Amino acid sequence: MAKAEHLEKGSNPRFVVTSLRAEHWPAQVLYGQLYCARGKMENRIKEQLMLFADRTSTAFLRSNQTRLYFSSVAYLLMHALRRLGLRGTELAQAQCATIRLKFLKIGARIRVTVRRVWISLAEGNASAALFAGVYAQLRTLRLRC
């Protein structure tokens, strides 16, 4: 199977060689469902590394294992944020590092009282509207316990 594209940056040919039978896997289904899904999974593995899953440099197994646990939990939270909170925004398909830099890595003033936690963003924040939209989307979710 071959796919030929010509983009602004130039040609983008794709070739898939497989032993799968053509009657079970038509070319468009093979490329769209099987081949592209494999690429998406490879990107998800790379995202784990963006969340510092590769920092297992201590001499002790337990501390390296703890770092991997934290990285896995961070990835799950980031995936949930992308799937539930960022749905319909420009960051809905973004990688974890992009979400971290453009959405989460912002300056804020946090004030904690007995009953509430107040988060104040600067009015000049470029992503304030995005942050408000994500907050509104997350508030509408029902938590399952």
C-alpha cells in the first residue's frame, strides 16, 4: 500500500508493507486503523518520557520505582485533563509537554482559607479564557466514587 501526499513543506510519501491479507484489511482501513494507531501509541510512549519517566538515575530500586509511579500518575492526570477538560479547545490533541508549558505552567496567587482555596490569575494572562473554559467543563463532570 502506498500513500502519496504533497504538503507545503514538500512531498510526504508513505509505504506500508504487510503480510495481512487484502480481503481482510482493505488499504484505507489498514492505514487508518492499524498503521496510524501504532504511530499514536508510539507518541503516547514518548509522552511518558516528557513527564520525566526516564529519570531513574538513583542506585536504589525503590526510589526509581517511586519515580515511575509518580510519572505514571502524572500521565494519567494529564490524559484525563486532555480528554475531559481540554475537549474542543486548541490543546485537545496536544502533547503533554505542550499542555504543561502553555496551560499549566503559569503564575498564580494561591490563597487558602478554612473553607476554600482561591486561585487568582493575572488579568493579562494569555490563556485566561482557555483556563476559564476548561474550569467550566470540569465543573460539569459528575465524579464517580
